[in-house]
Amino acid sequence: MTDEGVAEALHRVAAARLWAAHRFPYLASALFAAPVQLGEGIGGVSADRWWRISVDPEVVRSWPVEVTGAMLVHQIGHLLREHADRADAFDVGEDVDVWLRAADAEINDDLLAGCALPAGQVRPSDLGLDDDRLAEEYASALRVAPPTPPLEPCHDCGSAAHGRDRPWERGGGRDAEGGAGDGPAIDGPTADLLRRQVAVDVVAHGRRAGDVPAGLLRWADALLRPRVDWRRALRSEVRRGIREAAGLVDYSYRRPSRRSGAVPGVVLPSLRRPVPEVALVCDTSGSISGAALDRVVAEVDGVVRAVGVDGVRVLSVDAAVHDVRRVRGVGSLRLQGGGGTDMGVGVAAAAALRPRPSVVIVLTDGETPWPAAPPAGVRVVVALLGDAAPSPPDWARTVRVPDSG
């Protein structure tokens, strides 16, 4: 390409970045922090996981400035939402194209609503799916039921979107130590600070103007929300419930007092300390990850062992109760189910057990109906599996268990 062509391409990229910062002011810090480099023959705009954005000079010369600006914002969306790391966690394998479509759909459904996009960019409606879902949900749906007829080839947005290095990424994407290759780059700690700054700007702009896309606002709120150690929180809730039950010492006539002989004709009650009982309601519907359940069940098992409770009664529940058994160790746990979801059925069944449990722990992804009110005299603790799990009713004690950690 001639020097004049390169100069024109760079001028149009600069104009596109200004357009994007004006249209999306809460993304300005990321837009101007990400280094831009030319990448001839890549067919559009892409980014690597070190925040370097590559643009094809021939393509951006043919695009309107608004389209190039939208694609700069699109790449920032991949970087902010950490699609590269999430692709690794999702175990994309050979399904890179499936993940690309899913990640693009997560960005394009609200952040770029109303913006002109080039061919190869998809929205959830193009995939026959609903808006406001995560890339993992879109990718899972596409694995099960690919779109028909097949969509046109998907533009490769680079390792920022899927974590796989691409030849045009400077230095092959990584150096010998696994870090960024040649050229300016943004390292991990700096990227985390940049994400937090963008999140602060998103929340502030949302309060002032109220025109921030809902999905981006949820991302910012989640990023800025203080992190709580779910293991510590779960232990605290379970121990509190067990202590409260153990402290309910009261008089009972089930066993007369030894002092009854001192008062002929009168039966005196004796003091009785109830033995705490714990019931574990496990959501075994088809949407639940076995690995996630295993993590939380192991924590619950450790807690009840530490406080001296003789085993836990475990209920396998999807839309019905399939199995109830007392378990004295994780190794003997056998979960059944795989259908729909109704944890209200499980809570009611747990409360009806005899002896009545003082604490009912529900492990679920939250995609379930709930009772209007809690069972009387029972402390209900809900361990919500997943970052995006919908909240249970206010009467339940809630501990959120993130997708990782």
C-alpha cells in the first residue's frame, strides 16, 4: 500500500476512535488506551489479548467511519468482558467459530444496538436466540442446535475474543515466556485497572444520562461489587443455623424430671436440648453442572462435620423429589434427576422430614419457582451457583457461588 493509502487509513481510524468516544463516552478510557496497529489482509478489525487492536487499512478505507468506530467498540467489548479467558474456561476446543458467534452476540445485542455493522457480525436474533444472555449460554445452544441454514463465515476477531493466537498478531501474540510479543501492549494488572475505570465510568454515566446498555451496566455492577468469600459466608450461615437450633433448650415431658419423686402425684418436665438436623436440597435439573454441585457439597460436608452433626439428609430434586437419604460423607452421595426445576417442592419436602431439620440448604442455579413464604421454624440457606444466577426470595439467606473460585 502506498504511503498516501496508509496515511488515509490511519486518519480514518483516528476519526473512528473519536466517533466511538463521542457515541460511547464511558468507554473512552479503554478506546484511547488500546494501541492500534495496521494489519494488512486481516479482513477488518481484530484485537489480541494484550489489547492491541489491528485494522486492515484497505478495509477501513472502504468502510464508513461509523462502521470502523463500531468495530473498535466491539473489540473493546471482547477485552472488557474477558472473552479470551472465558473461552478457556468454557473449553472451546475446536469450536472456535461457535464461540466467536456467541461472544459477538453477547456484545452486539445491546452495546451496539442501532449501530451499522459489517458482514459477518451476528446478533442473537440471527442465531434464533434471545437477547441478554451470556456467551456461554449462546455457545451451549449453538453446540446443541446449529442455525439452519448455516450462517456466512464469521470474521475472526483475534485472540481477544477466543484466546487463540493469530499470525497477524504482532510477535505471534506471545513471547517465549508466554507474555505479549513485540509492540506496545497492556499487561494483566493494567488491564484489570482499566476495566475497573471503565466500570466506574459506566455506572457514573448511567446515573447521569440513563442511556447505558443494560448488559454493560450489569457487567460494571458485578465488577465493582465487593467480592465475598462464598466458602466463609456459607460456613457462617450453616453454623449460625445449627447454633440457634442447639441453643433452643426447653422443658419437655417426653422424659420426666428425676426430681418428680420429690413431688408425689406431679410429673415434672425435664430440660431438653434438641439435636440439630441439616437437610440439603440439591438441584439436579439438567441445567446444573455436576462440578459446581460437588464443590459446594464438599464445603457443606466439612461444615457439618466440624460442628458435630451426625450426617446430612440429602434430597435430589428437579421438578420432583427423587431420593432422600442420610449421607455421612461426600463419597456416599448419589444424586438423581435431570428434568425440570422446582426447588419449592424440595424445600417443602425437607421441612416435612422427621425429625424436622433446623437448617435447609438449597444448592441451585436459581432458575426455579419458590414458595411465597418460608417453612415455619426452619432456616433456609440458598447457595446460588453461577455469577448470573437470579436471586431467591428475601426470606432466604443467600450465598452466591461464582463460576470460578
